[in-house]
Amino acid sequence: ESQPNGPISNLVGLHSNFTQKSPLIKFFSTSLRNSYFSRTLVDKKNCIINSALCLIQEHGFHGCPVSMVAKNAGVAAGTIYTYFENKDDLILGIYEYVLDEIKNYVSERDDTSLSFKARFYNYWKNLTDFYELNPSIHGFYDQFMNSPFNSEEIQNRPNAWHDYAYSFFNEGIKRGEIKELNPIVLSILVNTNVNSIVRIKKNFKNKLARNNMELDEISHLIWDGIKVD
């Protein structure tokens, strides 16, 4: 079979010779290709997770078979099993994703140059904002914490969000700005209150407006209870 002639064939030949003779070029070409495929896999996995989050918010854990998640994500059902062994593994994978998202949002907005009091109120606001901006994540987290999936084994696993919250309140104790209480207790106190407030705002929005009720005042009550006098 004859080879094409002209400028295009010359360029093709030049590129082929150049990559064959340059291990460095071949290395970077392979690295770029691998990087592209890695990003594609991550993007597809996140697409599946976000599809499942939306469906779980509407139908709950039991109302979302893998086939429904796949259809909503625009992938074949078999594709999901590339990333997750089964539906239970998918839910646990979503839980880990949710924890990372919460931790990243709150920690990236923490200004360590401020007083711990100011940082506490920022922590409260940022966590509230995150849940309100991401209702599917808030709904999932709420369901998960009250489901059999939240087993003792899961609770004992490394947890980026809980570790960050622990270190945050522990720093306040070390700086002498909040009482020497267990940082785990402090993080539970704050996180569960924020979670409940977001849920109440969603379910009783009109009633709160009619009665001019400002639930964010709860943050002041909690700060007054944990601060060093």
C-alpha cells in the first residue's frame, strides 16, 4: 500500500521519528495520556455519586436500585461495578465522598489569623452554608447517620471530617479560649445542632418567618456555654 506524500506525511514521519528517538517525549506523552484517563475515571465516579445523591434525597436508600442510579448518571449499570462492588459499597463510597466535601468546604474557609471566637462563628456559618447549598448531601448525611450503615466499624474508620472537627476544637482548648471539654463532645454538640437547624429551616420555613424566629441565635448560646469566662 502506498504511503501518502506531501507536508502531512512529512509531519507524521517527523513526529514518529522524534518520539522514537526521544525517551523524554515518550515519557511525557504516556504521562499525559495516563493523567487524562485518571481524570476521566474520577469524573465518571463523581458523576455516579452525585446521581445517587439526588436519587437518595428523593427516594431514600431502599428506593434507589443500581439500575436507577446508572440510568440517571447516563452510564451502563455494569460501569457502576467498576467503582463499587455492590449497592452497599456505593453508599459507603458516597459517605466517604460526603465527609471529604464537608471537611474541604469548612477547612478551606477557616481563617487562622482570627480569634478563636471569630473562627467558631465562621465554622458554624460555613457548615450551615454548605448544607444549605448542598441539600442532597445534607439529606444523605442525615439518613446515613440514622441507618444501619452507620455501624461501629464505620464509626471507627479514619474520618477526615471528624478528625478536622476534633483538631479544630482541640486548638481552641489549647489556646485557652474554650473550656477543657472532650473535643469529640464539642464537635458533636456543634455539628448536630447545625444539622438540626438546617433541617428545621427547610421543614418549617414559613412558620419561622411568621414568628420572626432566628435560629442562628443558638450559635451564641453554645459559644457562651463553651467559652472560658
